[in-house]
Amino acid sequence: AFGDKVSVGAGVHWIEHNTFTGATLENGIPTLSEVRMMYGSVFFEYSFIYKKRWQVFIPVQLGFGVSRNRYFNNAGVNEFRESGAVILYEPGMIAEYSFLKYFGVGAGGGVRLMLLNNKRIDEQFTAPIWEVRFKVRFGELLNDLGVN
């Protein structure tokens, strides 16, 4: 964090649910497939409203990773296939309320835009995104404890 207005950072994200994309036949064996995506990201966040206990942020995130299909069949075999690179951009807006000086809670939304999508699978990951956050201001806490 740079003061109360600007933050930068990095993260790791994944989408992995038990939503199956469909069945295919492989040597006569029914097979279910599941789409997965993992990516690392860098983010920048700017606070354009700062009033008493409220802040409103514009976060921007850029991610690089991979999406792929995971196949399961009734013989107990599962494997990953159709792996390919993804690049995504996530702009949004978040409102946050601070309490007890060191803590904040917030919520917001945005959109995930796929700049490069894996052409080997049909899944499109462009979608609305929602965020709920709990923030601990470690910098202020350590400063008040005399550690900094």
C-alpha cells in the first residue's frame, strides 16, 4: 500500500467446480469432462473516494494462466487435456467500510474479460465477478505497536 489511496499486489486464482461440461465416448466408455482454469495475477487499486470510514476503490487486475478439460470415466481414470494459455483483464469497483482502525469489510463487482482464451475448449470465461473482502491493515497495526 502507498498511503491510503494506492495498493498493488499479486495473487493466485482458480475456477474449479463440479459442473460437468458433457459426456463423450472414448473406446465405448462414457466420459464426463470438467473445465478448470488457474491463473496468477497482478493488481492495482486506486481509492477515489475517501470519507471518514468509507472508501471506494477502482481495482484493475491482469491475469496469466491456463485453462483445460479434466476427463473422468467409469473405469476410474481421470486426466487433463486440451490445455491452453489464457490472459484476462478484470476491472471493477469496490466499496469498503473501516472499523476498529485496523479492519475493513467491503463488497463490489466487475467483469472478467478474456483477452486470450484457450481455443482448444468451448468454455468462455468472460463473466461478471463479485467480491467480498475483509481487510487487516497490518502496516498501521505494526506502526502502532512500534515495530516499524
